[in-house]
Amino acid sequence: MEAFPPFTVVNGKVWPVLDVQPATYRFRVLNGSNARTYRLVLLRDGAPELGRITQIGTDHGLLRTPVPVPADGLVLASAERADLLVDFSDLAPGSELTVLNTAAAPFDGSSFPAADAENAADLESLLPYPQVLRFRVVGEAKPPAPIPRELVTDYELPAAEALAGARRRAIALVERESDDEPSMLTMRELAVATDADGGPRVTRHRRRRNHRYRVVAAHFEDMTTFFPMLGEYEVWQLINLTGDTHPIHLHLDPFQILARHPIRYEIPEDGIEDRDLAATITLERDPDDELDHAIDDNERGLKDTIRVNPNEIVEIAVRFTTYSGRYMYHCHILEHEDRDMMRPFVTMASELMPFTGLRSAHDTSESTSPSRARRARALSSYSRLLDEAVRVARRVPALQAGLVHAQTAEVVAVREEPRVDGHAAGRLCPRRCGPSRRPRRPGRRCRPTSRRASW
């Protein structure tokens, strides 16, 4: 289903050659491929030269301290970025270094020793040409610039106390195969199941404790179930029940990785239906699993895309801070995203929580959750929520940048500006006149379509 063309293109060229001086260079690297994951290895005369590379940044900016790249090479899945320093200062003019890709496709997290990078070409792994680019050293040497030991101090891993009461969310990555069409890949959002809930279950075993979940959303068009509160931490658990690595991307704000847990799982025959899922997940290593499931040092910065390998649960600490509205999270493999591996979430200010029927973010999803009927009634009461939200927005400065429209999760712009003939400039008219359109004649007000929805 995915596209894995044979040639790698760098800045519009196939296998380019870049002339560099004997100095330290800074490279910002982005994996812009549809589906291919890269494991980049720097070679000189056939031997790995990864020690020349220092990583100083990731998706959302600088790391706290410089780190070396992993021993097997720099792994970048679709949409992942890396900020690198490469030291050529000790090389004589005429020296050449080559960057090769050693990652098989589709990528499943399997390792490949950097020492064997020259032998990475493999048709069965859809990697006929592993060449990426070449550096050629020219000119006079320049002294290397020192690298600071500490790069930034404005963020750190959330403290255990901050995460102790955080809401937990669970998402199962599932592939439903079909004989007559491409597979459907979905992100099944899970909620704690009660004895009153019917249907298939996802059971998770951990330390002699069992947790049962049910699927509450499976497709993009299903009802939104994630409503993070601005400024509050959440812990999202990404559970990979497929055989491929998925780069999961969150819109709006960065997150930090907390853990990678090896798992083994069993899915019964016909356990994956259009919306239902039956599976048993045990938090222990599968006997056939060869991955180490470790967090690389270069993953410990601010990320917006994280690789979730097979037989693995990845936990990330998420906190949305500024904007309320409707956003997305999805697999960044383009073909997976187009085959339904995308779901929405709506960020909301905590002041709106009493009007939605949602529980506090300090209540974990493994505690008692609101009933589906209560949530449906709350989210469908469009007029009441909108009226209350407007009144709250007038009092809370943080909300003046945006409000969530309860029924359709649209963003309604609200700005406190002088009124013009009964209109507030920048406020959305119920008759859809637009956010900045004035009445046709001075002194004439735009009539609302209903008294309940009026401003």
C-alpha cells in the first residue's frame, strides 16, 4: 500500500555531492518521504564515522544537552527532524564521506549494524539504492567551534507529581486486512469498560492487575472523545498492535516521551471489526521480539512526532497551553493517514469544563467516567453551551483568542473591539454575515436567526 521509490532525493537532487570546508557544519534534517524511514550512517573509506555527528535539536527545538547519534545511525521516520553538527575540521582536502540509509521498508524497528552499511542494499527490503548524499572536503581548515555543554534550560521532563493526577488516554493502532482492497489502518480510542458495557473488550494485564477497555471511536468521522484542558498534563498511551513502526504526529503543541514498554498481544480471529476490537495485551516482552524498546538520547527533547514500534506501548506527556480549537493527531505515513489513521481532538480552557459534562483532567480515565448519554447530551446542547461560553469568554482573557463551538468543534473568533451599529467587530453573526462585515445601512442591526442563539 505504501510507496517506496528506489532513489533518495535531497533538496531536489538524487545523490547530490556537497562541497564542505574543513570546519564544523550545522545541518537541519527533515524526513519528507511519504512512508520511508531512514537510518542514516556517515561513512569514510567504508568505515562508520558517526562520532563526527553531534545532535543538538529535534522536532521542536534544541535538546537540553548535545548528544551523540545512536550507534546504528540516526533514525528519522516521516516528519521527524534533527538538528545536527558535523565536524569535518580534521579532514584533508579531497576527503569524501558518504551518507547511506540502512533502514528496510516497511520499517519495523529492526536494527542494522553501522559497520555493514555498505551492504545495506536489499531488494526484499525495498532498498535497492541506499545512497543518500556525499560530502567532499575542499579549501583550508578552520578551527572547530566549541559546543556548549548545556543548550537550553527552559524545559524539563514533567515531575512525577505533575503526572500523578494526569488524565490517561489509550489509543490502539490497528490494521484491518481485506482480501479485495487495501488494508484499513485505524486509531482505536479506548475507554475503561464497565460491567454494564457490552461488546468486545481490550484487556490489559500488568502486574497481576487487569484493565478492560472498550472502543469509543475508530474512524475519523466518529464523535470526538478527546477534550484536553489547556495547561493540564495528560499521558497518552500509544499501543501498536500492527507489524510496522508508525510515526504518530500531534498537532498544536510538543510533547515529551516518558517510556517505551515491550508488550505481547493476542487478537482472536475476527477480533478486528469495523468499529469493535477484541485483544489481550500483556506488558511483557514477546519471546520473538528482538527490539530493545529503549528511549534514545536524541528523543528526550520536545517532540511532535514519535515512532511507535511493533509490540510496544509508547507513553508521552502532552500539555496544550495556548489555543482552544479542533486539531488532529495521526500517523505521518501518508498512505496510512489516508486510510483512516487520523483522529481529532478539541482543546478547551478549564473554565468551560462545567458546561461540557466532562470530568476534571485530574481524574484518570481508569476512574469512573461520565456516561456516553451524558456526554452526548452535553456536546449536542449547542445553544446553551455557546451562550455560556460567550459569557465566560468576556470575563476570561485567555479565552478571547478563541472559543470551541460545541456541536461542530469549529473555532469562533472572539475579540473585544468597539461595537459598530449593534455589531461587535470580529464577532460571528448567527446569520453568518461574517466576522467583520458591517450592516448594510447605518443604524440597522443584523437580526439573529433565533433568540436563543443571539449575542
